[in-house]
Amino acid sequence: QVQLMESGGGMVQPGESLRLSCAASGFTFTSYDMHWLRQAPGKGLERVASVRYDGGNKWYADSVKGRFTISRDNSKSTVELQMNSLGVDDTAVYYCAKDLGLARTIWYFDYWGQGTLVTVSS
Amino acid sequence: TVLTQSPATVSLSPGERATLSCRASQSVGIYLAWYQQRPGQAPRLLIYDASNRATGIPARFSGGGSETDFTLTISSLEPEDSAVYYCQHRSNWQLSFGGGTKVEIK
């Protein structure tokens, strides 16, 4: 079955960096776009970044553009999110999610990991 | 595109019908999905392209609408349907979520 397991969350101070990782299994990783979404405490959902199945195209929310970088390693079935210049507004649970579309960009999320908490606080 | 969900909270008894609304600030065609998020859990895809049930979703969940007005209907509420429901659009290379509707089971 499809499994997505995030790691790398934790508490950092404003201005610091953090790298999240998501290990995927149970599906043909190389055929699906992958995404990072987040949810601030008590708030709604926000798509943070997406990467096409072949790594060719990447998309970012305006709120993280220039600070966050998404990447994928198709040989290891992993997707990562490098987060720099973190601010208190980046505090959230970060979810890794799989796209619904097979070898095409659909931007519906049919499987989610359990999430990893990132806390930015001084 | 801004998605506005209503009501913010609905409280119903088991067996009752729930109708949730999602309104888009501009047309999104049929490119709208619904997710369920139970407390402490990750979201789960229920409906995509306005009316298609995702794999493994019970038939009591149905979606409808197009352009700017969409509904998620739960025909007969079960206790496990207590959750927050989000709509999400994807169109014109943009993506956003609504603010959510909380469904409480009495």
C-alpha cells in the first residue's frame, strides 16, 4: 500500500534553516508529481511546493518563493523540502502528498503522510 | 481564486443529511476536490473533478456543481464523519483551499 513518511521537523529559531524529507513506497514513484503542504496550528491547508514526476517543473507558494526549495531523488523514492530563512509564520505541520495523476500534473492529493511539525520560535 | 465554504460549522444527528457548500470567486470549471480531515489526522481525498469519488470512499459521499458553486453531500451521517471538510480548486496553474466546514455529530 502507499506509504509516505515525513521526517526532519523540529524547533528552530527565526532565520534558521531546516530540511524535511519524505520517503515514499508502495507505488511507482517516478510516475507521480509530489507535493509539500502545510497546516498552521488551528488553521487551514496551504500548498507549499510541488515537483513534477520527472523533476522537470517546480511550483511554489508565493509565501515561500525564494526561501524554500523542493527536490526529489527518483532513485531513492524521496522528496525533500529545504527551508531557509524561516519565520514564525512558517510554524505548521508539513505534509508530504502524492498527486492523483499518473505521469501528468493533476494537483489533487490522493495520499498524505502523517505530517511533521515545524516550530519556529525564539 | 478564493474559495468560500459555508456554513462554518454544522451540527447534525446520525442518519441525517449534510450539505456543504463551496463557492469560488471565479469559474473553476469542474476542477474542484473535497477532503475530509478528522481530528489529529492527515486530510483524505473524498471527491475530485467535482463529482468523482476517490478510491475507497463510501457511496454516502457525493459531490456536485460546476463553475462557481459546488456542494458536498453526506447522505446519511455516521459518527465517524465528524471532521473538517475542505474544498480545493486546481485551475489555470493555480491551487487553493477553502477555509473548511466543521461537521459535528450530535
